[in-house]
Amino acid sequence: MIETIPDLKDRKSKSLSIEAGIITSIALLLIFVVPGIFEALGQGFRVSLLGRFLALAIAALGIDLIWGFTGMLSLGHGVFFGLGGYAFAMYMKLQIPATETSQLPEFMNLYDVKELPLLWQPFHSFPFTVAAIVLIPALTGALLGYLVFRNRIRGVYFSILTQATTIIFFNFFNGQQKLINGTNGLTNFQTIFGATVRSPETQRVFYILTIVFLVAAYVLCRWLTSGRFGKLLVAIRDDESRLRFSGYNPTGFKVLVFAISASLAGIAGALFTPQTGIISPKSMDIAFSIEMVIWVAVGGRGSLVGAVLGTLLVNFAKSLLSEQFPEIWLFFQGALFLIVVMVLPDGLVGWVRSQGWEQIQKLLGKRKISTYPSLESDPEVQYERENIGD
């Protein structure tokens, strides 16, 4: 039997091996090389900023999973981010040295709280805290998703409902002064596992953990968006009614993927909190949830790499512009968003994929003429060129 098309499994495994190698190389560079570069430039504080932005990129991956691939635009992911951040913050606030006279978080003494509230007591346990970081946002997202998706609410109505959820959670957390310090949030973390939270060594551990979890989140999203499940998500995005006529019930799949996305946001919040030193209801504000969507839009929705790149680009631009132009930096940020929406509707990665590479070649004087562009990506044509040739 004459082989005319290479084994697709072998080709896919080679592609995955290459991708795994690239991801591993980038992770190692971020861990061992990038901090040294910032230190050499006398900007060691940028490493701390990078750690925070990488944590935010985990939440952006969750947004891209439900918006870019499944077509569900959530404007309330700040809720899940805040739930994960508060869960880990409560654990750190309970790490009080035995030498302290009061074994309650210091803000409770201000409100004359005599006993640790029942809600706080399980957070003495680190395993419970880890489970809470993952499960509380996931279960909240699953419950919200089930109530919405079973009634076939989608599109702009779904976005409005998620935004309303953000308002509810923001007002609730903002008013809990005795329980979680209300609008001031939880801060002043002292120790964790006997180490000082704000020490450079501990912060370096959090930085490395953030990179590890970002890689794991990327691999998870990559696995979910490939194969039959990924095609199903795209089908939900493109034509949900037709999918129903094909015999599928999208409700369960949408609830599942929304819960996973919420869980990723919770993990991001838990990693972000110790690196910033505070978690407050501000993380549940509408503006922060919309900002998450902007990161994905800038990088290119429907592209996991774009979600990470967009997060880093927007946040570093925000940081640098606010330093150089403290009075007018918001105008620069607004201009960036307008350019993306009007000139690059598919984001940076989408532009590179569609026409960016060709435009770069034109600038370099290497114009490529193709009568039938679709043939350039046809696997059978590529195989014939490689193996039959002349």
C-alpha cells in the first residue's frame, strides 16, 4: 500500500512535542533568566510586577476559554478572582505567631470581635484552603451558569447578568466590616509556613509557583480546546441552535467550561494576593472584570497565547505609561484600546495569523505571490512538495 498522507497521529505528536519544548523553554527563561536581566538593569521591582501580571494571565486564559472558544462574554470574572483571593488571604491572616496576645486577625479587635467567626475556622487548614480556592469559584460559577444556561440565556443578556452578579458580590463584601474588614479588605499578611510573606525569598517562591500554575493552566486549556471537546465548544460559539438540532445539549458543556474558567480565575486571585499584599472588594468591581476582557481582546480571542500576551502587554504598558506620564497615561491606554478595536479587531495574534506576516515580509522586501492561498496550508499539498518534489 502506497502512503499518500503521513500519519496524522505522528504529525500531531510531533507538533505537541515542539509546543511542549517551547513552553518549557519560556518557563525556564522566566524563572532563571528574566529576573537576572531586571536585576542587572537595576529594576528588580519589575520581577514582582511580572509575577502579578502572570497571575492575571491565568484569569485571562479562563476568559479566553469561555469567550474566545465558546462565545460567552463574561463581565463578572472579578467575582471568582476575588473569591480565590479572599480564600487564601483568610488562611494567611490566621498564621498568627503564638507570641501574639490575640489570636484573631488585627482588624477584628477594632470591631470588638471576641471569637473567631465560624466562617474563618476551616481556613486554619491549608488543604481546606487549597480546595476552597479551586472549588468555591468553580461551584459558584457552575451554579450561576446552570441557572442561566438552562433558560437558554446567552449573548448580551448573559453579559448583563454576569455584570449584575459582580455588583451584588461587590456590595456584599464591601459591607462586611466585622467579617472581612469591608472596603479595606484583607492585608498586612505576616507569615506563611514560618516564612515572612513579604521577604524576597518568599516572593520568589510565589513568582515561581505562578509560572508553574500558568503553564498548567495553559496546558489544561490547550487540551480542552483540542479534539472533539474543543470542536464542540466552537460549535456552541458559532451556531448553538444547529448544535441542538444535531442532538447535543449544550447546557452541560457550557456549565462545565464556565466552572473551569471560574476556577482558573480563583487560582489567579490566590496567587495575585500575596504578591500584592492585599485583596479587597475592589477586585470585584465592574471595571476590573471589563479590564480582563480587554486583555484577551488585545492579544486576540480564540488564541490562548494571545490571552497571555495581551495581559502582559496591557499591564506593562499601564505600568510604564503611569510612571512616565502620570497625568495623561489614561489617554494613552484608551488610544491603545481604540486602535485594537478599530484596526486590529482580531487582536495581535489574529493580525499576525491573517496578514501580519505578509506585511512584515513586504517591509523586508520579500513579497510572496500566491494564486491559491488555501493551498499553502493544505497538508496533502505540503506532503507532495516534501516527498515528491521534482
